[in-house]
Amino acid sequence: MSLIRLENLNKIYASQAGNVHAINNISSDFKAGEFTSIVGPSGCGKTTLLNAIGGLDKPNSGKIWIDNTDITSMGDKVLIDFRLRNIGFVFQAYNLIPVLTALENTTFILELQGAEKKVRNERGMELLKAVGLEDKANSRPNQLSGGQQQRVAVARALASRPRFVLADEPTANLDSKSTETLLDIMAELNSKEGTTFIFSTHDQRVIDRARRIICLEDGRIK
């Protein structure tokens, strides 16, 4: 059975030149444990598709099923709660909270879920150790390198043990060494814990690691 199923998905944006079909009648599925890259030229719909799967952007038509749940039929409040408890996100710009430490950023989702502080901190330290940043637990984002910030973002995405992680161009701002370190960590989490990762990327280093590649062109699966 598929973890994620897309049925005839469409997303249209209005522009001065006319309507843009960012996602054009896409149907596909993703199984648990996949390590998948969505690739294609700029403007082909990669980020739009990832945002739709993650419930950050609603399609104009079509269905998105996560397990047996149709998230496209959810109201906003229900969708926010579902996203909080089921989906992890890693963004190109890290999106860490500047005033929080690495540990506090990692456990922020758990705090929103109402987990006790002891439980939050134990899980947070477990994940910071997994990404090689146990000694940076009390450091704030401005005290970390770009690669270290992105590793904290990965730890945060995994904190609540989500059903899957969506990573939008996660290596775009990283040097080669930081990229390889980050990919090693995510590949190990995928292999050992069965964490499902879906990337959007231009980065050949990410593409080379993927076990499945989906090519988009003009909003369609090529």
C-alpha cells in the first residue's frame, strides 16, 4: 500500500502572461521507506508539488492521500494539526528560530504537540547526537555554520517521528563537505530507521544518492 498517493493533481497560478499550470494532472505514489528525488529545470513545479504533498499549498483539483487520509478535503485547522503530527520539513533557508538554541529548535515541534520537557529534551539530544551536533545543543543559529544549521533543521524535522520528510533544495546553500555530511546522515536515517525522504533538487550529489528519481517538465511527470 502507498504511503502517499496523488490523483490527477493540478495547481494553477494566475500571471500577467496568463494562467501557469504549475502542476499539470499529476498522478503518482510513494511507498514508505523511499529515498526519492524530484528533479527538473527551474519553474517546472518541483517546489509546488512538494508544498502540495506537505499540505502547505492546496491544489486547484485532484486528491492527495496520506495513508487512507485525503488531506485535500481537510479544513485549515485540521490540516495544520495533521501536518504537525505527520510531516517533517527541511527548507533551503533552514528556517530556524534565531532566539532558540539548537536543542530548543530541534524540540520546538514537540513543544507545540504538548510533550513534556523531559521527553522533548531526551528526544532532542538523541537527534542532535545522530546529526553530530550534541556539543552544539546550547548554541544559537548565528553561532552555527550553514551546514550545522541545516543539520539542526533535519533533527527538527525528525523530532516527532513523522510519517515522511519533505526536503526542498536542502543542499542549495551548502558547500561540498557539508552536503556530503548531510546526505550521509539522511541516508543513514533512511536505511536504519526507515525514514521516508522526498527531495526537490537541482543538486547532482542529491540525485546520485536517490533510489528513485521523478523528472518534472512544465508541471508534468516526464
